[in-house]
Amino acid sequence: MRQAILDLPGSKIREVANAGLGRNDVLAFWFGESDEVTPEPVRQAAADSLLRGETFYSHNLGLPELRQAIAQYATGLHGEVQVDRVAVTSSGVTALMLAMQLLVGAGDEVVVVVPVWPNLTAQPAILGATVRRVALRPKDGAWGLDLDELRAAVTPRTRVLLVNAPNNPTGWTMTEAEQRALLNHCRSTGTWIVADEVYERVFFGDSPAAPSFLDIATPQDRLIVAHSFSKSFLMTGWRLGWLVLPEGGLDAAGKLLEFNSSCAPVFVQRGALAALAIADESVPALISRLQAGRDRLLTGLQRLPGVTVAVPPGGMYAFFRVEGQDDSLALARRLVAEQGLGLAPGAAFGPEGEGWLRWCFASKDLSRLDAGLERLADALR
Ligand SMILES: Cc1ncc(COP(=O)(O)O)c(C=O)c1O
């Protein structure tokens, strides 16, 4: 086996979750998904497709009608996105891996804003690239970017700048001014931006989506944006995502898709078409339920003595720390063992997250959050 693979760290979230295996009394908030099932019209569309016998290979880039619907959806949020920039992928994580495969090879430098979902730093490492981490910093629990530090890290040697905002785990959301500054900087260094915007709709500001690089970039910019049906359409188990590529990038993406998954399942794509058809109602309704969960959890956490946490502007996580508790893995393990409370240790997102815990608030049933808060309060007493 390649050393780069052997060197990859195992998931610390799984480590904690495995400690709770076989127990049905654990309140689990460790994974990044809602407790709600995919809406019925979406499941029905996929079932109908299967019953019609749509069980064959399809186009590498996705069904033309789904690509068209995605282009229309993206255009509604960000201004014109042409269909010849859209490729359908089998999940958001695959979209990100394809973006990396398109851009980086052994020895290339990739700068990543951290802490972040660990898959983002593992993917370039798998391809033999060098990963340079630039840390967000917490102030009173709210994480922010030192723009000058990031600009200093991105040089003409940097092949890719990888940014995830709204950010998993911190909830950090970029401002348009930060995006403009980075886009201009990357234009000057010739660096590609890979933007992981899978949480763009999980945004609690005044607009229907968080600021996106698509709002400010031209179709000619070196920008690839990765998206997913998982979070805002309640479709985690379906494994479907998409890429927005620069003009002229589609043929290369199609070739690469052939050698990865060849194509996404047609019945899954039919479900996605149905999801986009109801998005105008379903997404805002989901976001207001998520906001209720966020507010309930944050109010509860802020009441607990010794807890530092800020209200996240985006994403579906509260990222918090407890005074005097610096070993997040030990604390997360103790919370499972003693309280049946399942949280993700901050160290799972890199050393920058050490001492913090991540709590996914995507719970339709608010009383689950209340019960979790009681268990945490017990543990801290
Ligand atoms: C930051 C981030 N990017 C991408 C993904 C990928 O989502 P999926 O592979 O389910 O589409 C996730 C999932 O948790 C995520 O947190």
C-alpha cells in the first residue's frame, strides 16, 4: 500500500461513535446529518424511476435535464451559471475529490483553511500534494479569518486554495469582502480556488444563501465550486452532488468522471430533479427548522457555566469548548460512556480544533436537544 494512504489518520468521530456501539440509550449528535427523512416526493420520484426500469448507465456528466435544473437553481442564487459548467457527481465528497484530481498532482502545494472536515485535507494528501494549513482563530467562541495571514500563505507556488464556508465544524461564514480579496489575490498568484459550498443554503442571514465565490467570479476564473444534495435537501444517503467548473472545464471533468464512478445512478438523479422542483418551499422550511434547533441549543449551551460558544451564522453545528477541558477526545469519550451523549471531538478537525466539541443541531425534535443539554449539564456539575 502507498505510504500516503497508510499515513492517513483514522476518523476520531468514528472512534467516539464506536465507543457507543451497541447502546441504544445514546443521544447521538456526532454526525453531520439531520434526523429527518428525505421528503416524500423525492423518494417517490426515485421509486418511480426504478419501477420504470431506469437501471442502466447514463451520461458521465449527469442527466441533461438534471444539469439544466442545477444550472437554473444556481443561476437563481448567484446570477447566470451556464449548464455547460455543471457536472453531476456521486456525492459532495466525490465532487471535491474530482476537483482535486483535476488540479493537483504529487508535490503540488494546497493551502487549506482549517479547522475543517478532515476529508478536505486527506484528499490532496492522497494525491501526494503538500497540505499547508492556515488556521481560523476563535474570539469569544466566534471563529474568524486573518486575511493577511492567508494571503501571505498563498504564493505563486500554491496550486490550490481550498476553502469551506459555511465551515464544518466552526460555522465560520465568509463575507463577500473576504471572498473578493482572496479571489483578487489568487488571480495574482495564478492559484486555483476550490470552494466547498455544500452548506451554502444552511445560512441564517438575510439572504437565501451564504456569500458564494460564484457571486463575484467570472466564468473564466480558476474556480471550482463543490456542492451536495446531502444537507439542504435531506439526501445524505443518496450520495449526489455537483461541480460548477470554469468555462471549458467540462470535457476534462467528464473524462475524469468516467474513471471514477462513470455516472451517478439515474434513479438517484430523478430524486434530485424532484428535490429541485420543490426547493423553493422545502429549503426555506428546512432552514427555519434548523434555525430553531440552533437557537434552542445555543441558548442552552450559553447558560452552562464554563462553556464558550458563539452563535454560528451558517452550517449545522455548535462548536464550543468547556473551561479546563483541553483533551476533546477524552471528553467526548467520557460523555458517551457516562452520559450517553454523542458529540464529535474538535481534534477530529485538526489540531486547531483541539479542546473544542462539535454538536450537530439538525434535530427536528427539539426535545432531543434539551435532553442532550441536560446530560451535558450533569457531566459538568
Ligand atoms: C464541509 C463538507 N463538505 C462536503 C461534505 C460532503 O457531503 P456529501 O458527500 O454527503 O455530499 C460534507 C459532509 O459532511 C461536509 O461537511
